[in-house]
Amino acid sequence: MLNAADTAWMLTASVLVLMMTMPALGFFYAGLVQAKNILSVLFQCVAIAVLVSLLWFVFVYSETFSGSGAYIGDLSNLFLTDVARDAVHPGTRIPESVFVMYQMTFAIITPALIVGAYAERMRFSAVLLLSGLWLVAVYAPAAHWIWGGGFLQAAGALDFAGGIVVHLTAGISALVIARVLGPRREFPHAINPPHAPWMVMVGASLLWVGWFGFNAGSALASGADAGMTMLSTHLAAAAATATWVAIEWTKYGKPSLVGAVTGAVAGLATVTPASGFVGPIGAVVLGIAGGAVCYVAVLVVKRGFKVDDALDVLGVHGVGGALGSLILPFVAILPGGAVMARPIFVQFLIQGKAVLIVGLWSAVVCFVIVKLVSWLCDLRATADAEIQGLDFSYHGESGYHAES
């Protein structure tokens, strides 16, 4: 039976999560790149939102959530033909249409996160082709395995709001794409600093607010679980921000705004898989762990692996999502947390299995997709386009115009 309060909350949560891509992620990424590439990043976020929405409508929702197959949906709901106006999503008190829309916003933001890996150097046509194939072959199977009744959900894997399904898949894929695509021309010695730190802060702030829909909305109801999830999400972000600032302040003598808000996003990614299972203390622990571990991971990817993951998708999202998923059983037992159905170490092994399987799937399938796209069209922008900037080279526009 439909419940008005639950439905109203889920309508709001859907709007909040869509805002995370347009404009939040767009602003966050656009501020981090050079001024000559600001529009390319914004356009990529918008284009991915449009592309994913239409693919979701045609068959990807059905691929993800229809049927009871262990590995993939049964495609029985092509073109959303069975989504009746008054249908209630099973196990909830919200309309099926609202569930479709809410899950669509997750599908939109996940490939959009990967934009940060290839920023400033991938052709727009390749972005569209890669994002569509990735949605179908990486995101949809992983989401089905854990949220759509697949084999990992049956095995007991827990991922409340996407630490594995969203952040791990995006982070691992970002590493693969950045490695195959190659670094920016100036990497690693002469990378320009973010052209608009204020824009990064605005985008991160909108992400922080939108994340309440991302995490608390995953309760699929407006009750106590959503309330505690929202509180835990906020505390984790605050703890991670403080941790990142403390590290920078200690190491460099000056904390940076970009570092602070990057820490916030790291905390949000880390708490995401556990957000519905932890209380306030567990959330703060997750935030501190996420801030510290992701800070180190960002340095390791660029300096250790020497991979130009331009905007730190693996270090922040991939590592944060995996970390939160693995330590979930240990922080859930702290005051305010949910009761676990299995012993801590049993659940830990299940979480580790899910992280390993989804991570390997993301790496292997994404590699195949990148190679396929590179065969079908040129993957990387030309040297002239990179020097001139992708804004004018591929879109005929400029983000800024000098006064005459």
C-alpha cells in the first residue's frame, strides 16, 4: 500500500541525487581542471545524464532489477512497459515509478564519476560510447548482483547505498581508463593547479547535501533508518574533512580549501556502504579512516603507480567505497548501529568476497570496453585539441571570455 510520507521523501531523495551530477559533480570537477576545459567537463556530466536516462528507460532498468536471475535481470520490463501508474515497488510503500527514477539517478552519477579519470584528454564521442557500454556491462551487472536479487545479495553482501556498486566500480574503472589513455601532457611535473577552487567548494557542498538523498534515501522509507543514516552521513563527512585538514596542516603548514572538500567527499564515499548500519560513533570512525586512508591513496596512485587519475576517482571513491565496505561489520557493532545477522568475521569475509569479485569484474570488463572503444573511434583528443582546450576544440565554446 502506498504511503504518502515515504513517497514524498523518495521524490525528494531522487531530486537530491540527480543534483549530485547536475550541477554538483559538474562544478566539483570543472573547478579542478584548467579554465580551457571547464565546459567539456560540464557537458560530459550533462550528456552522461541524458544518455543513461534513455538507456535506463529502454532496457538497463530491466537488466538490473527485473526477474530473479543470479547474474542478470530477465529483460522482461523493456521500455518500462510494466510500470503501472499505481504499482507499488515490492517490499516498499512507494510507487514503482519512483523507485525507477531513484535508481536511475544512481546509474547516472556512477559513470559520471569516472569523468574525473580522463578529464582534459578524451574525445567527446569516446566519452559517450564508453559511458553507455560501461553502464550496460559493468554497472548493471554489479547492481543486480548486490541490489537486484543476484548471487552476492543472496550470499549476504551488504552495501547500503553504493560503496561497492557505485564507488568501487567507478574507482577501479577510472584506474583502468587512465592507464590505457595515458597521462596528461604535463603529468607529473607541471600539472596546473585547479583553476577555480571556489567552484570546487560549491560543487563539493552540493555533493554533501545531495548525499543525504543518496544515503538516507536508500532506506526507501522516511522512518528511523533514514534519520540515523542522514546523521551518520553528515558526521562521517565532517570527521573526514577535519582529518584531511589536519594532515595537510601538519605536513605543509597550510590547509587548503580543495583538500578540505576532497576530504569531505572521501568521508562520504567511505560511509556510503555502511551508512544504514552504523550509529554516530561508527560514522565518525569511518570518517577518520576515510580521510586518512584516501589521502594516502591519492598520493600512491599518482606518485607510486604513476597513473594520471586526473581528479582522484580511484583514491577517493574507489578506495573509500572499498574501505567502508570492508570495515562495515566492525563499526556496525558500535553504539547506535544495527544488529548484524552474522558474526563479525563471517560478514567481513562476505564483504571481502563482494569487493574482490566486483573489483575484478570492473577491471577486466572496463579494459575490454576501452579497447573496443579505441578500435571503433579515436579515444584520445589530438595534441592540438589538448593544447587549445577541449572546450573550443570539441564544442566551439569557451567558459570564459577576456574583456576586449
